[in-house]
Amino acid sequence: MTDLLRSWVESANAPEADFPLNNLPYGVFSSGDGTMPRCGVAIGEKIFDLCAAEGDDLVTPAGHPVFDVPYWNDFMELGPEAWAELRVRLTELLAEGAEPLPSYLVDQAAVQMHMPFRVSEYTDFYASRNHAFNVGSMFRGPENALPPNWLHIPIGYNARASSVVVSGTPIIRPHGQLKGPDDAAPRFAASQRFDIELEMGAIVGQPSEGPISVEQAFENIFGYVLLNDWSARDIQAWEYQPLGPFQSKATATTISPWIVTAAALEPFRASTPERERELLPYLAEPAPMLYDIALEVGLTPKGGRETVLSQTNLNELYYSAAQQLAHHTSSGCPMRVGDLLGSGTISGAEPHSRGSLLEMSWGGKEPVTLDTGETRCFIEDGDTLTLRGGAQGKGYRVGFGACTGQILPAREIGG
Amino acid sequence: MTDLLRSWVESANAPEADFPLNNLPYGVFSSGDGTMPRCGVAIGEKIFDLCAAEGDDLVTPAGHPVFDVPYWNDFMELGPEAWAELRVRLTELLAEGAEPLPSYLVDQAAVQMHMPFRVSEYTDFYASRNHAFNVGSMFRGPENALPPNWLHIPIGYNARASSVVVSGTPIIRPHGQLKGPDDAAPRFAASQRFDIELEMGAIVGQPSEGPISVEQAFENIFGYVLLNDWSARDIQAWEYQPLGPFQSKATATTISPWIVTAAALEPFRASTPERERELLPYLAEPAPMLYDIALEVGLTPKGGRETVLSQTNLNELYYSAAQQLAHHTSSGCPMRVGDLLGSGTISGAEPHSRGSLLEMSWGGKEPVTLDTGETRCFIEDGDTLTLRGGAQGKGYRVGFGACTGQILPAREIGG
């Protein structure tokens, strides 16, 4: 494992910093002075303005500008060689000992962050064994909890790209069709069981046509973001048979604003758990393709203080993003730059390591007590939910920053 | 009902023509002389080159060119007033009595057609009662055929936009995980139960944020295309629980190349069937929003002649595209210009009116006999499947052209 790479940006050298020189995550920001959103890289508490640096030929990944736009898609299109070259160049420019370039720095606290890339399509998986077992137990009973295909297929469904928003975007509680088991007919009302899903999102950085191997899939993944797939459990329970979740998952999905690259996570690779059934060869992993990344969920009631609800790790997943992507192409499905793959809710084995309130409160039956003494089964209006994550190196961490959203009351609509 | 509007393009006046002046469907074509794909409108056996006409200021829907690009999205963005104005202008330019403009015409037989629009996202519904009942009977038994939510919700799932292709594109038989009920474990192999789905696709022409009414949804729909949602039934059966179809529907979806506008279909509006359960108010239709459109499926074995397998009508649908779109937004889901909504397979009550081979052969148990004497349960390599559709006016029809695709043998891949 590498040590901390020191930077002339002093705040990047703090052991608890999310964005040391080892990280170099990519985002899109605007600085409120009438400038357009543009590409930047986080370093300590600053952003290095790549649009300005490109304008002055400090970085020149392409023969044309790719950082003056509000998305990283154009840069991703350039391919893995360009990805590696930019990382080398930025490491050089920002290293301790290099000539400081303070005029290219902007305070993170002073900017607005935007979606870091244009989401082409969004697919959400179901790759945590504990989560699948917990939810299956609640929806279908413990004897039918894990579907028979689950140990063979990285189960996933197509989700809604237009609903993906950046951290900080307020989320309006949705309406939908609700029907309790004892209700004669459904009604149209605001969801009463609105929930989070603690996930990791993988971003496809290279297109493909036709089936690709797990190894190729791993190489096509540009980076990762924290992902909260807001879910209306009451809408889901009534709508999801037989074609899967639809409006229950279409209100919003929040992602963290910084793309942590696969390159930055390289020192933290981890294996998927031991196989309970042998996988078909097209899904075999030639090397460890998960990461050791600590994850947590916090809930802050309106005007209150945060309670950490859950702590878990990405290495709980049964299938890696590379396996998911390879499976995604198995039918010949074309993939595009900017496709987003959600891991599925990540839950550990213990109650305090579950990735959704549905699981933490066991279907709403066992309320969770906050540090303030209040209780929660599901999200209440005004609550802010925050995901955090990071990989721990020797004297540094590769962090993701926060992935946060506050729930606003439902719209006033008839129905 | 209006009569035939006569055009100076003589082939547009034939009673059996798909593209009379009453239709004016929009497509994207290239003419093989090195020119780029561009926008055109079909008239009889010709295409009126809108890119050329715009260049000469014959049509000027915007202050900037919108027809020199290989998609109709930019024009759709202009909104319903611009849509209506272009239709008026084209009707004027192409009417009998107007000065003929033969230099703007290209033979349809001489061009290549391309995707008429960029698909933002693709959602597939399940809105035909007979289809839902038939498939439900086969997958879950007749007693559980129609899911309890079906009469209340236009059931749909997010499908894969990157897999949508234009009519004429060859389709490679997919591989996938297959497991029969008596198999101990799944295997990775070419699908043996590859199928069609006869559908209509609705194209969203205006964006929305938050929930919209059925009436607004109807106004936001720009037009329609025939849609064949190729489906691997054996992959589907093993993968679809609990999150719905995924790789079984990701190989390809074929659409017809001409967008038939909602305006052209206006004389053919029809009501959805009588409600078996009262719908919640947010789904109520303020007026008839389906159309009376005859549909058919033909199968042509390699080197053989076509057999018409099935004939049905769009007005079999229980939910209109406007109801589907309104439901799609009920959770607050944002919609974008270029979103494609598949109706779901359209099946009538009789065996000869079913929209999939799964239904026609009743799960592969009752082979269909072709006119050549051959039989089919599912698609064989080399078969070409063709959808056709049209609305019948007085002495004219508003046709969709063909939506066709030939199945090529599966790739040679390990597994």
C-alpha cells in the first residue's frame, strides 16, 4: 500500500482529508460569478480548475477542449490511456515540490457542485447477499427470501437516468398508488414508507457492442460515486409484481459529486466473498475487483444533530461492478459512456450495518432510536440523509465526500 | 373523418399508399452519395428533403437549422405550436395545385433509413389485457394470471434505450443464462425461445418535471412508431424474479423508421375499453386517447415467402399512452424529449390476434403452421419478422411502413 503523496495544497496532507493527492477525484463546479459549470479536480479543501488549466495548456488531454463543459463524458470518451496520462500529469502538477499554482485553486466551500457526468442510462443491481436475504424475508418470507437465481445471476433492473441528481438536491416526497394488504382498493397518496438505499455507483467510461468479459468490463469502468437510491417501499410493494420496481424508484437517485477513479482505488482492491455456488465461466473474476471501502449512513432531523445509523463496507457485495457490467452485456446489450451501474443496497450481517431503513426497522416494526431520543421507521419530512465512504491508506484516506439529500413534504395534488 | 388530401406527388394519392398527404411522417435518411443522414418527410413513394428545403427557406421552424441533423429531437424541442405550423406548411407545399418541387424529392427505394430520433430513455408497458392474461397464465397459472394491481396501474418497467434500432437492422440471437425447471443448474447458451412482441411506441416530444395530468401527457406525445420488443423467453423465465425482465429484453428493440405524428392520427381516436375497476382520478381519460390502428405480424423464412401470423388493433389496449405517461410521472419522475414508451405486446382475444409467438404457440406447445407448411414455436435463424400497421380513412390510409428484422445465428462464444 502506498503512503500519503504530499501536495503543496496543505489541506490535502491532513490524514483525515477525503481528497489527498492520492485521490484526485473529478467533478463539475460553478463559482457563482456568472461562470459556466466546468470540470475540476478536488485537492484537499480546494478545487483545481481544469478548464482554466486547459486554457493555459497546463493539461492537454485532447486536441480540443474537454474541460469547458459541465460533464466528464468527453474526457471519458478519450479512453484509458488518456485517463492514466491525466492522473500522472495532475500528480506532477500538485505534488509537494512542484511550483505552486494558487491562481488555479477555488475553495470548495465557495462553489456549487453539479452532476459530474451525463447519465446515459442507469441500471440498478441487487448484489448484497444480506440485503437480498433481508428484503426477500420481508416481502416473501424467510423460506423464499433468496430467489433461486440469486447465487447465479447478478440480478439487476433498468432504472431511470433522468431522476439522478447531485448531492444536495432536495427530494420531494412522492405520491403513488398505495394499497395495504387489508385495503379493498388502492389510493393515490404521499408515500409513508420513504427510504434510502446505501449503494456505490460505477460509471462506464468506454462503450461496448456485444458481450464483453469481466476483465474488459473492469477496464471499462472509469470510476465510482456514492449512490442513494431513494425508494418508496409502499409504492414498491403494490407495483413491483410482475415487472419489477418502477415509480417506487423513479423520484430521485442522489450521487456524490466527485468521481473517485478506479485508478485511485487500485491500492484497495478486495475479493468478492467465497462463492456458494460455482459461477458460470462468463462471470468468473480473474482477479480481485471489489474494494475495501468503509461506508456509513447518517440521519439528521430538521434542526437537529446527526445520528450515524449504519456502518458497512463495499466488500460485502457478492458481485463486483465488473461482474455486473459483464452480465449486462451478455445478451449483446450495447453500453455507452456515462452508463451508471448501482451496486444495490449494501448491508452487512448485523443490524447496525444495514443499508436501508426498511432493514434497520425490519419492515417498520422495530423503530430505530436516534441520538436525540426520537425514533424512525422511515424518513420523515425535513430529515437529511447523508452517505459517506472512504478507503483507508497508511496515513491518508481516499474519500468520496458526502452524498446528501433533505426530504421535503409531498406536493399538494389531488388524485 | 376527412377525405384523402391529394398531392402533386402522384404515388401519394393511391388508396393503399402508407404515406398520403394526410400522413406526413417524419424520418431520417441518407442517400448514399456521401451526404450525411438528415430529416425528411415521407410522401407517397418519395421523401421530401427537409434539410434542403430548410436551406432554401421553404420551411423555417426555428431561427436556426433543425433538419440538418440525424434526429428529430431538436424539432420536437420547439413544441406543439411549431409542430402544428410545420404540418400546415408541408400540407400547403405538397398539395395538389401547389407548384411542384421535384428537386426536393428523393426515392424511398434509393435511400437508407436511420433511427428517426435519439432515444433518451425507453420504458416498456404491459397494457394489453389479453396479453397480460395469456402470459400470466403460462408463467403463473390461469388462477394467478392477471396480477392484482393490473386493473389499477399501467404496469411498466424501464427498458434499455441503447438497444433500440431502426427497421432493417439484423438481430443476432442472444446468449444468456438458461435453466429449465428440471435442470440442476443454469447454463450459458444461445436462446432457444427467441420471440417478437408486437407493440406501438409513443415518443415524448416535450419535457416535464413532476407529475402531469393525462391531458397534458397526451399533448406531450409527438408521435408513434411500430415497435418490436425482441424477447428471449428462456432467459426471461429464469431471470425475471424479483426485479423484472433485464437481459431477456436487452438484445434489441426494433422501431419503424417513420414517426407518424399524433396530428396525423387525430381522425382515428378511439376509447380504451370499458373499465373493469374504476381508475384512480389521476389516470382518468378526459377524452378518447387511443387510436383505431390495424396491426399485423408477418414471418418470412429465409428464402421463403411471408405468412401473416397475426392481426390485431391498437384499440385492444386497456391503457392509452397518455395514461402510461401520466402514471410514469406520478412519482415526480422527470421526462425528456425523446423518451420512448412501448405499449406492451398487443393481443386480441383470438389465437390469430396474438402479438407474440409465446402466445401463438401457447408457450411452445402448439406450433404455428406457416403457409409454406413449415411450423414455428419460436423464431428460427434466418427468419425475418415484420410488423405493419395503419389507420383506415375514407379512400386513404395513414400507414406506418414496415418494422422488420432478420434473426442471425448466435455468436460463437464460450460460457
